[in-house]
Amino acid sequence: TRATGGGALARGSTACPMASAVSPGAPERAPAPAVRFATVNVRAVSDRWAERRCLLRAGLQELDADVIALQEVLTGTYGQDRELLTPPGIAADVARRGAGALSEQGGKGSPSLSGCEEEFVASAAVAEDSQDSNISPGGSTIGGGGSDEGVTVDRRPRGYCTMLGCRAALHALRTERRWVLWLEPPRGVVRAVAALLVKPLPAAVEALREALALHVPLGVGRYLSAMLLPLRQALVLPWFGNALAVRGCTVERADSSSCDAVQMKGAPAAVCALSGTHSLLGVGHLRSAQRVLCLVPPERIARSPDGAHPPPEGDIGRPLRVWVVNVHLHHDVDQPEVRADQMRRVLRWLDEAPLEADAAVLLGDLNADEQEPCVQVLKEAGFWSAFAAAHGREPHATYPSGIVAPLADSDPPATVDYIFVRGGGARVNDAWLALDRPAEGDATLFPSDHFGVVADIVWEFPGPG
């Protein structure tokens, strides 16, 4: 029996209510110190995107995760990642006033927003073209640079203060030097053209392909859809990739040689990203991985007299350092060794990271079941699956979800989405599948063609509770 969770929204509805992301049997939001991680392949703008858009957005926001990894998302100036994860109230405010209106105030936005929510809005303006460089959205210390003064701050803000985009396909083209058919114009031109002309086209072309496949008979529609596929691929390429969303604001590092010297003063007990640690790795076959060093505040670390692992080296009150890695591996089912090689490259990259950490969380769409070599490579490197630790086995399948669409993939059911953990002191409170329930009134419509995987992880060390 699958651990369940999902959302519900009537087909054809124009509203975007917060759909239920977890079934009645799924766990409630665990109190601190559990840290919630989630991973979802959102399928970009394919498979009935116009119908499932609100369903996916509501389900993602209901997950209430501290860190969310997205795959097959259109990031950068397209902003699909920000659209899906921005709380409705903030989205309306940005639409009304413009993201620049808030960022120009130096983080002193509307008093109705908490400091972290203001930082999210500023991040949307400042880091909209995040791709393959070290990124510190907003460029301020946690808490919105002091903007909480005189404001009642929600210590569990609804939004995500740090959004880190990875335009994986474009980055892979650069690193693999595959520039035969692609030349990158000046960045300013890209922004202007994308805003005025190109941005509406990926969804429009994919909707046309689906309409042709559905309504034109005798196989002609599918033939025409296939003819349009190269155009669709070219249109999504500048934005196609992965994204990491972190609940807390970016934390500045006071000393570039040490990640102990971080400014945590006045910070809410939110998981934060350390400035300057976001980077990408091209792994071949137009795929890239991204990583960022996250800080778990001392308030989110469990202390017990019988803790099984020694505390992190140094001050017991310092934040826990966790490398978070978001991966999306090669999709060809007949090439497991390619995925194994990609995973080895990711693990070498992680082991050679410039800053040491106490733990690591690797999550994403591996396109591999648990018997494949790439999963075994992970386990041999000391990683273990959060879902298997909670239930004694992996879920029956995380893909396909059951969505019915004219151009949906037809692969057999398999578990391909995971949350893996490495490092002493970690245990799993619970793990479950999310976004695995169809829309109300339409059993063929799901938020994505993948289910999400969610895990509540606790790091526990000896010490006073």
C-alpha cells in the first residue's frame, strides 16, 4: 500500500485554493526540530499544463517543506519555479506593485509581510536569471536586513526566501561545448525577447501538439506533433532545469574560509542557505546537478541524553551544516551505466566541496529503480533512503502518476524519485508520497506525471533537550 498524499481541484476551475497535499492518514506537520525535505518532478509545461497548473501549485504550497527540490521546471526569467512556490498573497502584491517596488525599498516592504517574505519578493527581482554561478538571492542577512523591526513576524513564513535556479540544459550545453545549433545572445537581449515574445510560446506550442495528437485522426495528428517537437525543445531549452527552494533567507558568511562564522543574529528558526555556496555540475547528456550548503539552526537540532551520535565538531550551539544536492539523471531506460557514471561524478563533486559539512541530503529524479547501479553507488557511498528507512521498503512507484494526456509517456510503473541522507545523527520521523491524488471530479488529472516524495528528518545529538 502506498503512503498517500495529493491535491484536489475541480477540472476547469479558475480558482487556486490550497488543495490537500496529504491524505487524512498522512502525518501532521512535525514540530521542530524535524526538517522537512521534498522533491517533485513538475513536468515543465507538458501533459495538460493549463489544467493541472493550479492543482500543482496548491499541492506544493501545502507540503510546507523547509527545502523543496524541483526537476523539469522552467526557471530563470521564465519563473515557473517562483510561480509555483509563491504564496498567493505575495503573488498578488507583486503583480499589483511589481517586484522592483519592494526591492527598491531595500527590503523595507509592506508591513503586512514578514522579513523572509519581503526577501522572497526581492529575490524574485534580483535573482531571476539564476543559472550557473554562485548565487545569494537578495544579498542580505537573514531576517530581511532588519526589516522585522516594528512588524509582527510569522516565524514560519508561508513563502520561500531563497530560490536557486539551475538552467540545467543551457549549463550542460556550455560545459559539453555543444554550440552547433545554439548561440547565446547578450543577456539583456534574452530578457527582452523572452518577456515580449518567447515566454508564452513553450506552453502554447505544447498545447498545440497535444491538441493535434488528440483531435487529428489516423495518426496524422501524432505525426504533426512529432514534427513540432524540435521547436518545443528549442523553446524550453533556455529555461529548462532544476530549482531548489529554501525556507529561510540567505545567510552571509563573515569569513570566506569558514562556514562557522555566519550571521545568525535575530534569525527565525528556519533552515537557511549559506551565501556563495550554490553551484552547478554538468554530468553529461544535457543534465546538470546543483548543490547548496544549508544551515539548520540549533533550535532545530534535537538534544537528548542518550543521543546515538556525538555532536558536530565545535560549539554545540552552532548550526548544523548540510549539503543539499538536487539531481535529475539521464532518462533512457536502456542506459543504466550512464546514470551510474553520472552519480559517481556527483558524489566526487560533493566529496570535493570546498566547505565541510556534518551531513548531506541528495534528492531528485534519478530515473532509476532501487536495483539499478546508480542507486547502489549511492548506498555504497554511505547514503540511505529516507522512505525505505521509514517504511522498510521503497514505495511501489513514484512514476507514472496516472495522468492521462495525449502525449504522456507510457513507461511501466517504477520508483525513480528519492530522498537520500548521509551523516551521523540523522533519523526519519516519517516519509510519504505527496501529490498522488487526482483532481476532484477528474480521475485522469494529477498535479504531475510523478508523485512527490517528502521526508521529515531529525538530527539528534547528545545534550540538554
